[in-house]
Amino acid sequence: MLLAWLLLLSAPDADRHDCRAGGAPSCPPGMTGPACDLACVGERCDHALYCHDDGDTYGLSTFGARLFTLGPGEPDWLVRLRLLQFIVAHPRDLGLRDGLRAGDLGVAETPVVRREAGALRLLRLRQRYREWPVYGADATLTLIADRTGVIGIRGAIADGRDDYAFAAAPAARDVAAASVLAHAGARTGLAEGDLRLVNLRLVAFPRARALGWAAAVFHGPARVADVVVAADPRAASLPLLAYVDPRGAGLGDTVAFAVRAEDLASDIHDATIETTLVPTTGSLADGSVRLADARVVLIDAAGATSRAEALASPIHGQQGAEFDAYPDSREYGLQNTYSLLRRYYDHTDAILHGRWDSAMPALGLESALPAGQFAPRLIAAADPAVPLCGAQASWCVTSAWAGASDEPPEALRHPLGAGPYEVTGAMYLKGTSASPSVLPHEFGHFVDLFAAPGLMFEPFVCMPCAADCYPGTTDDVLPLSETYASLMALWFYAVLYPAAGQADSCVTLTSLSLGENRNPHNAACRPGASEFSRFVADDDPACGNGESNFPDRCDLPTPIDIDFAEGTGLCDRGLGYALDSWFQAFWELLHGETCATAPPYDCTPLPALSAAPAADAIGRALLYAAQVSSATYRGFADDVATYVACNHGEAAYLELNEVLCHHHIRPCDAPTPAVCDFCGDGVRSGGEACDGGDLGGQTCADLGLGAGDLTCDAACEWVVDGCMSEETGDDTTTSSGAEELPTTGASDEPTSDAGATFIVPPATGGEHGEPGCACASGPDGAWWLTALALLRRRRRVA
């Protein structure tokens, strides 16, 4: 009966386009897209599809083309209207059947969430299937836009014409509640009576084409699962549709670096922790220095036997006005861990400040904080009495939320006194001493948790999904989440650890990776000329000389790489720890160099990327990919490339793509995704030296030209006629060119004591858009006619 039920739910719709089919015929010159119906705006263009394992289209990106025109600052109603217009006109591009009408779509009329990423913009819209909210990665549609239009979409489109199972008469709420608790109890090993449900609701589950009951499951203050059961009115116990264990596992017991981390800028042989006073988080005992502030809280969880008990443990404090613990003591380990977490947070927040995303929408709730004011809180619980991360991991990150009805420990309230309380990040640490090879990896999971509502690191077990790992689809998401956390760790090493962060530090990747070919790809770390790793399958001709298996050189996941402990439809989590091709490539990029593909692997600088500087550009690109919630390895590489191309220009993109190419991560001939220079819009971007009144904070003195007035010409180049030469006192009469004066803007102040410098791209907004109305003729010019037509159509509700 169960097998027949699963086959019924997973039966393919013959009229729907299979995103995985690939092999589309070449498009005629000037056109691209799955149906060759998207016009190129550049000399070369292409597209990429990102698929779910059942063939649904999860995302579409264009390179050198755009999906539709959309200027900065467009009102929410116009964003929705243009999106609906595009979907109705291009159903095959999005894997939908022909004959689609706007009334078949469920783009909700909720505020569009907008996030800036340099010259790129992310616009997020919620969607529904008929009257029910969509569950999972497709609940939010994310539009990727440059200054002139939308160049990508993430999230499968829910089609109201599809007849989802159980929509006519879903199962009763009480049966659903009992079923959810039963499944959660069986998988967590916790007594059902100790579990409670939060926000039990009916949802549409597109992966199974069915309605389900979904709820978050809590044990005390800890969120231990998200469960969806099929709303089958005939079943006494509702079958499981999806199960999420909201936990990103750690690397386990690994060797520490040969560099001390306590004071990152000090002598590595005699490092000390800084003595710092921080405020308490709430109504705790007075008179102690607390390892806590509004963003990072360290809990001494000694003796805790469960996640809930660990989160309710006291915050560690030391009597007196200073941290005066002895090295190698328990107190010292706790204080050092707290200090490192604060540094990772501050370094990331310098970029994501005002752009973090609440995880409340993933639970079907709205945040109590206004847009742009949310900042996540990290609760680190150290040294519990029992492992809380599973048998294989000693460190992990999860999410915790106290719900709207319970009174949680004061440390978990965020914002204080408001409700419903926000989701917080919870990190469980084995022991009290920080391991530099694990702690930044775990913080990478925390960043991913709050960079986008898609929650890349919280993939679900989908019961009616394909029974095997299908690489290249969103089945990648489980190992990708671990690869992402390690790439974030590499970024922290490059900018915060003076010794471990050097390009020729051969122990850095060795300490982080669990792969078999770990050394960085350079002459210093590969003196024996051993082959470096490539992102190809073992049986790919690019892998080697015809032998069957090269685990040390070829690390692309294959269909047999399935983690049966995780359930069906997901690739093995462990693969993500071992992708040396990605670690080697990004280690090169973070240091602004490319290394030869043949021995002796000499490395040469990448001038355009280094000017960004490289570590800043790549770090921001990693954060952007998490905000997009890439979900596939191909999409992740494309998103990193798009960010660099748009914000640092075509030359920087070509340098980045060459490195990704020789590791077989991206095609060598991939066209530039987007060149976002838009001279004349009043916002300096890409390779522009300036734009109108936006001088990037530069002055004549900054350019070494003394006092005077620096201005910008119509070609977005400096005009230095008004500058006074410091050497001669004469006016300077030379206009700038790329060979004469710098074209980058001024840096902000360093945000860490390791001397990392952030160059903040200028923000965009409606005030920088072109004046007047967007009434141009052509395909996008008659949008108002479409608006009138859409208003005459009614939404289908049954």
C-alpha cells in the first residue's frame, strides 16, 4: 500500500518539461534560453537551468541576457506584474506547461524583500499553491537583478492547474498532530510526550504534488525537527512526506593548526586573549563578567544531556573585572572560543549588516523586526555531557526557537521582550577549547542559516523523491552546505590568520579537508608535482588515463553517492567535506593568483581580481551565493561568477573563471554573466572610476594630487583639472585614464585587528534610477496593457 501511494505521488506529469533532459539544440545568433526565446544583450550569451531531482526547474540564470527589464526602486506591484508577465510568456523556460494564465499563479501580494549585493539586487517574493502556502525551498521566489533587469530566478514556480493530492478533503488536524509527533519521536529517539508542535498548518508540497500538514517540533527550547506528513484523509497515521533535521554537522575530531589563534595579530608562539568587558544579555546574576552580548552568547553547558538542557545552561562568567584565566584552563578555552566567534561575526557583519534574513518565514511566521534591522544571535553551548551532534561529529550548528507561548531562558530572547521570538543559531561544541580547523567551518553554517530564507544547510529528506542521489540537481544541497561552510572557513583563514592564511601555507587545507588530495595547488605545497584535484567524475575522460577510479584527483559526486542515513533523494553529506578541487581553486582565488596546470605549478598574480582586493571580492561572492541559496554546485559556481563579473568587471571575471576552469568547476568558454557598469546612473560600479556625483569617497589628495576639486566626466572617468599638484602647486590638467590614476574607490576602515580591509560597493536605490517613466516601446514597453488583461482574470481557488 505504501509503495503504491509513493508511486502515485511521484508519477511524472507527461506535459511538464523535464529540466534534467539537457541537450537543447543550439540557439540562433542573438538568442538564448531553454526555448531559445530570450534575446541577447551582449556579444555572447548563454543560460543555465538548475533542477530538482524530479525534473522540476528550480532556477534559471542568463549570461549576457536578461529575463525582463526592471529598474532600481520599482514598486512592489510592478515587480510582481513584470514577473507574472514573464512567466506567462515563457512557461517552457521554467518547466511549465503551455496555456498558462496569470490566474494560475500564486505570487503573494506581500511586501517584496529587497537585498543589495553591490551592483546586484535580490528581490524575494512569497508564493502559494491556490490558497495554501508552499513548503520548502520553493516557498520563496528570488529574482536576481542588475541595474537594468532580472537575470535569474530561484525557486520552482507553483502551477495552480496541477491537481495536488488531498486538496479536496485533507486529513483532520488532530490526526496530523499525532502523526507528526510520532514521526519526530521515532527519528529523534525522544519521548513523544516531551515534544511539542509549533505552527501546525496545511501546506502545498510541490515535490510530491500533494497537500500536507507541516509543523516545527521542539524539545524544550531546541528545535529538533521540521516534519511534513501527507494530508491523506484515508490514513489513520499520516505518511511522512518530508523530514528536516535542522543541524549542520561538524568535521569531528581533526588536528589543530600549527598556529595559535587567540590573538590573531600577535606572535604565534606567545598568543594571548584580549581582555574585554561585554554586556550581559538579560536577567542573570549581577557581579560577573559575562561571555555574551546581543549577538554572540557562550554557554558553559557542562553536565547537559540534551540540546534543550544545553541551551538552558548558565552563561559562563568569571568573577572580577577582567578575563584572567590561565592558559590551558577550562575558563581560558571558553573565553578564547568566544573571542574567535566574535571576530568571525564582526568580519561577516561588516558586509551583511542590514542584509541578514530572519529564519521566521521558514516556519510560516513573520519577523517582529522591520526589514533591515534583524541581526542573528549565535548561542554556543560548550562541553555538554553527551554528544549532541550525532555519532560522527563533535561540533555542529542548528537553530533554536522558543516559540510564541513558552518562556525561554533570557539568553535565547531576540529581540528582548518581543514575540514571537526570533530563531537563533545554536552551536554545540565538544570540549571548551576552540579548534581553528573546525570553529570557522561551523560559523559558516551559522552564516548560511541567516543569509537567506532558503536555508541551504537545512535540506530535507523527501520520501517520494527519487530513490538515489541525482548529482547536478538540488540533491547536491546536503554536501554543498558542507563545502560552503569550509569555503567560509578558508575566507576567514585568508583574512584573519596571518600565518595560516598565507598562500603557501600547506597545512591549512590539509587541516580542513577530509579529502585525499588536500595540499594547495602551488609549487610550494606540491614540490613532487603530484596531480591536483578536478571537479569531474571518476569515469570522465578528463579524470585520467582510462583507469577506473581516481579518488585523489576526481571528486564530483556520482549517482552512487547516497547517504542512506539521511533518507532518499539526497547526496551524501560527507562528500562536501572532501571536495579538494573546490578548496584548491578558492585558495588560489582568495590570494589573487592562478597556478599553472602542469608542474612545477608556478603561480602568477591575477591583477584585476587582486585590485578588488581578491579576498574581499571572493568573500563577498561567497556571502552572495548563500543569499541566493544556490542549492546546486553548478548554480553556486555561477552565482560566485555573476557577483564578481557584475561588481568587479569583465577582466576580474575572466581571471576567476580561468581558475574555476582548470579545476573543471565551470566551462572555460562560459560568457561573462553580467557586466553591470551603467555609466550615467549616478552610482559608481564595476570598472567605473566614478559616476556623476558618486566619487567613491575619493578626493584629489587621495589620488596624490594635493588639494582641489575632483569631478567626474560623462565617460565615468576622473576629471582632475581642479586638483593642485602637491609637488609643484600647479593645477593638474590631465584627465584620468586607466593607466594614469587608480579606478577603485576608497576603502573603509579595517574591521578587524588583523588588518582586513573591506571595500564597500555603493548602495543602489530608487534615487539612482533613470528619471521619468519606463514607457519605452518594445517587448517590455506595453506592460500596462498586460496589467489591464491580468486584472480581468480571477484566481483559481479550487
